Amino acid sequence: MTTTTGGPASTGAFPSWPAVGIRVLDTGTGRVGVVLLLRDASGKVYTEGAGRPARALLRCEGRREPRWWAEVGGLRSVR
């Protein structure tokens, strides 16, 4: 596993979307989680911003459930 740190990613509407530590809705599962890690299409894992993240490792908020990987395209920001 490669861990890379770098500046925040930029995708337009969100200056650093997705970002580690933010709350998101995984539309694929309907669960709300907190982003723990990001992974790009090549499999590199990022602890901060990733240029083009493809997947995010999520921790369920408020419940003790297993962590899960979700497609970034299926995530929506939750406030």
C-alpha cells in the first residue's frame, strides 16, 4: 500500500471534494459515513487529498459497523 500526502483535490463545486474527515451519504447503500481514506484508480491510497479519487473508505457514523469502500461518484456531501 502506498500512502501519499498532498494538497486538496479540486473538482469544481467543492474545493476539496471528497476530503478525509467529511460526512457523506453513500447513495449505493443509503448509509452516512465519514471519509477515512481515498484511493485512486491505480490503487494508491491517500490520507489527504487525491488528484482523482475513485473510491473512499468510510466509517459508519454513530454505529459500530464494519468500514466499507464506496465509489466516489456515489457519494453526496452531508452537513
